[in-house]
Amino acid sequence: MGAGGMGGQGGAGGQGPAQCAVAADCQAPANVCEVAVCTAGVCGTTPVAAGTLVPTQITGDCQRAICDGNGSTVTEADDFDIPNDNNDCTVDDCDQGTPVFTPEPASTGCDDNGGVVCDGAGQCIPAVCGDGVTEGAEVCDDGNLIDGDGCDSNCRPTGCGNGVQTAGEQCDDGNAINGDGCDVNCTVSACGNGIRAGAEECDDGNTADGDGCDANCEIWPNYVCTGTPSVCSLGIELYCNDGTDNDGDGLVDCADPDCAAACDATFLGCGTNRALLVVPAKDVPAAIPDQGSVSSHVELLSSPYVMRAAVRFNITHTFDADIDLSLLSPGGLNFDLTSDNGSSGQNYQNTLLDTACSTAVTSGSAPFAGCYRPETSLASLLGQNAAGTWTLTAADDAAQDVGTLNSWSLILCTVPLTCGNGVLDPGEECDDGNFDDTDACRSTCQLAACGDGIVQVGEACDDGNTANGDCCSSTCQAEPSCRGETEPNNTCNEAGGMYTPSPSVVVQGAISPVGDHDYHSFVVPATASVEIETFSGYGPGACVGIDTVIQLRGQNCTTVLSTMDQGGIGNCSKITPATVAAARRLAPGTYFVRVEDYQNNDVIPMYNMRISFTSLCGNGVLESYESCDDGNLIDGDGCQADCTITPSCGNGLIEANEACDDGNHASGDGCDAACAIEAGYACAGAPSLCSPLEVEPNNACDAVDGPFYPDPHAIIVGAISPIGDQDYFSFVVPATASVDIQTFSGNAPGACASIDTVLQLRGQDCTTVLSDMDQGGIGNCSRINAASIPAARRLAPGTYFIRVSDFGDNSLISAYNVRISFTSLCGNGVLEPFEACDDGNLIDGDGCQSDCSDVALCGNGIVNPGETCDDGNTSSGDGCSATCAVEPGFACGGTYPSTCGRPEVEPNNNAVEADARALDPSPVLFTYRGRVTGAISPIGDVDVYRVNLATDSVVRFEVFDGTGVTCPSSMTTMMRIYNAAHAEILAETTSGYIGGIGGCSALTMALPAGTYYVSVEERGNDAAIAAYQLEVSVQSNAGAELEPNETRPTANNLPGSNVFIWGGHMVTSDSDYYAITVPLSGMSLVAEVIEGGSVTCESQLVDSRLTLYNASGTQLVDDDDDGRGYCSKIDGTGATGQDTSAHNLAAGVYYLQVRASSAASSAASQFDYRLAVTLRSP
């Protein structure tokens, strides 16, 4: 029997669900709307929550894919998924899930498919000149192709350089290239057309001689010519005793190095009725070869007749006897000045050869420093015409030694050409045929007047100005408040004076001879603090060329109370009670001041010293270092004769048997009429600050202590006891307000010692926590401040709550106080932080709402949507109409508020023409704030405008491009400021400071009342500017800083825009904070430090640092030297802003900090300043 077969192998069992411990053990499902789960050790899936975004989305379909909660995918509208049809002429958007492509307005720029402008139907089409629509590259389009009507047939404004020749143009080749046959002023290229081209050295627009550029367009000797058309002027001072800055370098006569040859004591002068000419050679130094010669030349093209001549020179040579020096005049006269003198000596050093000198050069010795008679007298030049070339030749007549003719100058005394001839010639106000300065016509042929610096008949003095308060009055009479020293006054016994300041007195004196000491006495009639300061010249205000030391001495004259070297302006001295304790509260009596030169090694021809009472007891005014001043000097009436308070209850001082003294005799305020602390109060300090004690239980919202009414503060004294105690207080906000809540230790604000609090601000339901702060105050105390906590800003009217507790709820606090303050309260009539306006009432609809938000009304000074300007009024005719639209013929710029002005009117190329434009029927004249539109055309054009200031002002001058809001870096301008006499007083430099946006100009400066001129030109005068706007804005005076303001919490408020504030930084470590409010988001800031006194930014003795912070104290911008000189400037204005963190600011409070630069020298770290602030959009 066979063996049975093997049984088949059983099949494998089917695979069951995966086993798991947690969902992470399971495989992720393919369905994105499901997630893996682990249930009872078995993997499975479950739907994700409804609304979950699907990872993969279609961009730009206005939809988003989400899960429906059942494991499936659905879509819903997403209006933030913006589509893009790549069409410049449509606005892409979503509308409830549907893509929408709205056509851009007609004339919107585009560049699709070769087009340049949108047609309003979503298509980009080419621009068509003559269709009446300015579009694409067109600058204008007046609907026709007629030339000369303002918009020519090439759709460019009628004018030179547009490629179309019109009336008044000799040619127009459409370019700005000179010398190609048609120059940039559209005249045919030629000498005399005002355009320098080709081989021309100059071209002043005429072919006349005698004006610096001759008929052949060549520059005269001693002249310089610049610009197009050329403006020519003397390149050297030349006339060195005419009182005029002839070469325009700001230096007059002997202050100019060009005149140095005739301006030291060795030259004996020209005498009266003579003009002094000095011509320095420009072709030196020149080598003197061994046994050879070198010649140097100077030229005069016109000159009066010579009355006297001299030569000043410097030669380096190792053997003076080799030197022969001769002078050849234009008339052919040759003079041997010096030959073979000086033996083996070396050099001629600052040698003057003049026939008037007493010592012959043949008797001199090397290096011949001083005045010598030349070997051949120069007297034969008397009466000769000086015009022509003068040649000085230096020869070496022996072997072995060489040298150098380093410098030389021709000195001429001449008869004036016109003044004194008895004929009224051009440029003369008078000519009486003499040179007597004391009569009605001065030797300069100008009418005599008070302020000309010369004492004439009827004048007691003349200090060169017409200001009062400087000892010589505006009518040139001596002022009674000034006194002059009487010598001898060199000792205590000889002290002059017995002056009584009322409240000040000015004493004039001189330190002469060297080592002189002047003693002055003054009377203190009652307890007083004094300030003593020295100045140079006739009266207070300047310190030039002197260096003083002053001492304040006691009533015995020998006791020195204080010695000061500096402290005043420059090197002048100042003793002030602000920094010198010995100058405070002087007892009645006679005191002494000693004045001397620093180091006693120089004379001081004139100084003046001002002695002032900064406080004087008995004048009825409470001043520094006085506790009281009741207008008398009687003891026992509450205020003693020394202005201290008479001891008694109610005087604000805690004295014997008093527990408090709050400065009054009223009960019910915490300190009663007997100066005892009333029940339920705690008092601290003198005068006493009394605050109510908390009333327990106040541990919960339903057991609250209050309500309290800040006015503007409320202070409550409490304790955290037992451990875990929490104190609740309520306070009333009567109108929209921002709050500052802070805890302190003890019974009064000011310190935080050994406590650690937590502070909560709660809403009107008491349960909603608006803010929770552990610290933020002093030390470990708490502070909720609207400046940094948004929840504390603009609280609606109602009752609010605060909770005070210990940090960690694990300690006792035996005594704390909490102060609730309003940092702003709507309806009080004061514009405060986080308010757009405050008109003093709580009425809606009157321009300022009851919550102090701004109503978008025309005339509120803010450009709102739908307005093209808003100048803060609803008057028409001033450029911005009653409906806040720019009026025809005007340009407006700025947004807070707008400034408006008219277009420039040519000609306005100089001050005389600017005066004429200011008198036109539609005047172009700045008096407060305004704008003007202009253009620099042709190349070389300069536009000048007149500015009349009725009062002393801080003025910001700024240039923008044609838009009036920004300026590209490719547009470069230069701005200059001139005084009433047309003398330049300030200008941007061609290297360094550019004060405006991009390449445009801006200058901020303080100006006294008077007439000024501002000029605008293209920087370099080598390009045209199609359009610009000039804004002149007088800044509002916000007064002076109030100390202390060294921190953000103590910052001075600086409200509004176009405003400035005075500050003092006379202590190197001082730091001044100012709070500014940005009322609207999107505004940008420009803030600038300028000089506050006579020391200018350009002197580099005002070295500031300016920092911008946000409300929480985060630094945004820090600047050292972006302003003029070493002054500071932060500028966020323009399209992007130089300082981007000051650009496009959010609405709110910001802080500016002014301090000395960390790199400042000792002298430059102490200064007076003004801080100017402007806000604008952008």
C-alpha cells in the first residue's frame, strides 16, 4: 500500500488593522482633510475641523480651499487673494470671491504694448500731441499745434531749449550745448550773448570794456568771472581803505589777507583824502637762478594818479649781497630798490621799501624785517598814471648761491577818482568837495547818519548801529543805564561806581596798560541774587577779541566770593547764580567786582560789564532763590525781609509742634487749621501733601474704595496687609482722557524704597483688565502710562478701576501711595498728547468733536481726502479757496497746514528786481508763510525774492521740485540769504551741507526784524530746472524750555508744527527732552537744532546731538552733525526720507532729546540753541 501524500500548507491569514500606541505610529492619510488617530491600539482616520485651510491653493482666484469637517474639500470666497491680469490700466481686486478688473482713470501712465497712457477702458494707448490731454512724455497739451501760445507743437512749454523757435529767440536747437551755433539762451553763438563758449574766458552779455569782461570776452587783470552769463568782480580786495568788501570774500580792507602788505605798523599809511591800493603778485613764488634773474608782474587797468608807492616782499636767499631788486613802472621808470646789501646774511623777511621810511636799506642788515628807504627814491612816481603793468625783477649777480622770490605786493597811495571833487557822481549820496567826516557828507561821499560809527555834530556817541540797550541809543545819545569807569580804579580803595542795578547796569571800561585791574562797586539794596557778565565793544551781546577774568568780592572787598575766567560768550566771563552759589541771596550792602585780562599779558581797548539782579527781595515778584516775596521788607507779616517765610502754621514749612503744613489754614484737606493731620489722611513733605487713606475692606470689585476725581491728580495712601491683600480703587473720567497711574513707597510720590508692586487698570465693569504692569515706575514700583500703554489712552467718560497688590503676594507693604493723573483731558482747551484738537468744550459738530477727535472740515489746517489744500481758514483769495481747493495762479504745498503762493514773475534776477516784484499789483513777497513756483531758465538764471519780517523770527527756507512735496537727487539747487544791504549772510556750501530733500536746498535760521532776500539757482549754474517751489515759513515761538526735562516723563510739550523752542545747554551733561504729537498717521518729521545766541552752528562751537524716540522710548534716529556746522538735524520728509525712521510715522507721541555730541570739545558742549520742528505729509 503506497504512502499517503502530504497535506497542503494552509494559506496565510489576511492582514488586520495596524497596531499603534499613539496617533504618531499611524501612517498619514492621503486625504488632506483627514488625520490619523489611534483608537484602542488600532490606527484609523477622522475628519479635520471645518474651515481648516488646504495646503495647496490657487493664487489669484479670489477663493480659498478649506475642509468641510466631513473629510471633503470645498471652496469659499477670499477677497484677499487678489488676482493679477498683468494690465497696467486695470485695478485688480476681488468682490465676494469673484475677480474684478476695474479700468484705471484716463491719462494714468502705463507702458504696456508700447503705450504710455490709459484710455479709461483698460487699454494702454500712445499719447497724441494736440488732443488737449497731457499724457505720457508730454509736458503740456493745449489742444492745438500752434507754436508760441505757451504750449508748442511738440507738447513742450514755449521757451528756450524746447526745440521750437518762437518770438524773442534767435534760434532754438533743442539742446543745452553751448558753442554749437545756438547757445542755451537761444541766441547765436558769439561774444556778448551771455553764454561762455569756445575760446571765451568770459561772456557777460555785452561787449563793453571796464566791467571785468572786455569786448573780446577776455577777463581783466585782478578780476574773476563766473557763471553764465558771466558775473565779474574783483578777485582781490585791491582798495584797502574804502570800507567795502571789494572781492566778496566777506573780509573788508585790512581784514583781507590781500591787503596784508599795507596793514601792519611798519607801513605809515596814506594819510587823509587818499585811496590805498594793494596788488599782490599771483605769479610767485619764483626761483632766482644762480647768476640769473626772474621777473614777476602785477597789472592795473585803471587807476587814479599815484601820490606814493611802496613795495613789500619776501626773498629766501643764502647770501643777500648777491641780490639786486628793481621795479619798472607802466610809464617806463626803472627804480633800483636794493643792490648788494646785507653782506653774507640770509633772506629778506617781510621787507617794506618805502621812500617815507627813516632807515636806508643800505644801512640795514639781514633779514631786513621792517621799513627801509629804497636805494632810488620812488618820489618821481608822484602824479604818474598807475594803469598798466608793473614789473619787479630779482637778480643774482654772483656765483654759488640761489634763492626764491616768495611773494611781493605793490602798494599805492592815490587820489580818489571821484569822491571829493564836489560833483555828485554815480554811487555817491553826496559830494561836498572835502573829506571832513564830522560834517553832513562823510569822506566816503555817503550821507552822515546815526549808526555810521562816526560821531557827528549833535551826536554824543556812535557805536555803528541803531540798537538800544548797548549804552549808545538808537538816536546816538548816551544811555543813562550805562556808566564809564574812572581811573585810577586799580585797588579796592580806588574802586569806582557805587552802581545800583535797576534791575541791571552796564559799566564800560578798558584794560590798559598791560596788567591793569579795574575795581567796580555796586549796591545791593535788599537780599538779592546777582549775575555779572563781560562783553566786548560798546554794549552787551558779543565777545570778540578779548579774554577776561572777573571776581565777585564781598563787602570788605578783600574776600573773593567767586572767580570766573569764562562762562559767558566766547572768552568773556560770567558769574551767574544758576551755577555759582556765592552769587545767590547776597545780604544788603556794597559789593565789588574786579575785571582783568586773562593772564594779564594784553590790553583790552574796550569792554563792558553788565551787573543784573536775577532776584531782588521786596519787588513783589517770586524769583529764584526766594521762598516768598510780598513786595515789602517787613518781618513778621508772613514773608520776612530776606524773602524767607515767617514761622507760623500755614506757611508751608513744618515747624515746632506741627505735624503738617500745607500752606493754608483750611480744614478738610488733610491738614487742619492747627497744622494737625486730619483723620483718614496721611501727609508728607513741606509744604505738606495730604492724601486720603484707603478704606478697608476694598479687596474686590464689590468692595471698592472711591470714586476719586483726579484734578488733574488724585493720590491715595494704602497698605498691603495681611499678606495676599489686594486693594481696589475707582476713579472718574469726566471726558475722554489719557491717564498716568503710578505707585510709590511711603505717603507721597517721589520714591520707591523696599516695595515691589503690581498695578492693574480695569475697565468700567471692573472685571476687564485693560493693563497689568509689574514695574515701569521708579525701582520696583509700577506705572501704567499712556505714553507707552495704548490701553491708557483716550478712555471714554465713565468710572474706571485700579488694583494694587504685592508682587508675588508674599510680602507686606506697610505704606504705599498711588497717583492717578490725566495726561490729557478733552475739553480743557489745551492740545495734549493723543488729541487731534481741543476747543475747550464737549460739543460735537463745531470742528472738534466731544472726544477731541478732528472733524474732516475744510479750514482745520489738515489736508483731508477730497481737499487739495487746507491753510487753516475758509477765506478765498489767499491761494487756498473756501472749499480747500488750490486757486488758479497759485501753488500750495504742505499738509499741516498748507502754504500757498503765486508763480515767480521775471525779471527777478537781483534784489532791485525783487523789490519791483514785491510792489507789483499781484506782489511776489514773503511776509510770514508762503510759497512761490518758479523755474531756472535759461541756464545761469538766478531767482531772487524779497522777505519782510515784522518781528524777530526763526525762518525755514526750503526748495522742492515742481510737485511741492519732494525733490530728486538729480535736481540740485543752491540757496543764499541776503540782508537789506544785499550782502550775503548765509548760503549752502558747494561741498558739505545740503539742507533739503534730495538735491534741493533748505536753511533754517534766526533773523531779526527787517528786510531780507532769498535767491534760488541751480547748483553749479550748468543746467536748467523746469519747475521748482520755494517755501518760506516763519516758525511759531513755543517759548523756552522748562527744567527739569532730563527724562521722557519730564519732557516739555512742543505742540503743533512749524514751531521752535529755546533751550540752554550750559552744562555738558545736560539732556533736554521734548514731547511732540503726530496727529495723523503717515506724517513725516523734520527737526533741526540751530543756534540760540550769537555763537553760530558754522563756528563749530555748537556741537549738538539729536535723538528721536517713540512713545515707549525705543530709539528711532540718532544724529550728530547733519545740520549746519556741528548742529544736528533729523529729516524724514520727501518721497522716502533721509532718515527713514522719521518718515511715514504712526499717529502718537514721540520724543526728541537734545544733548551735546559725545565728540564735542569742552567749549562746544555748552551752548544756547533753538529746536525747530515741522510735520508734513509725506
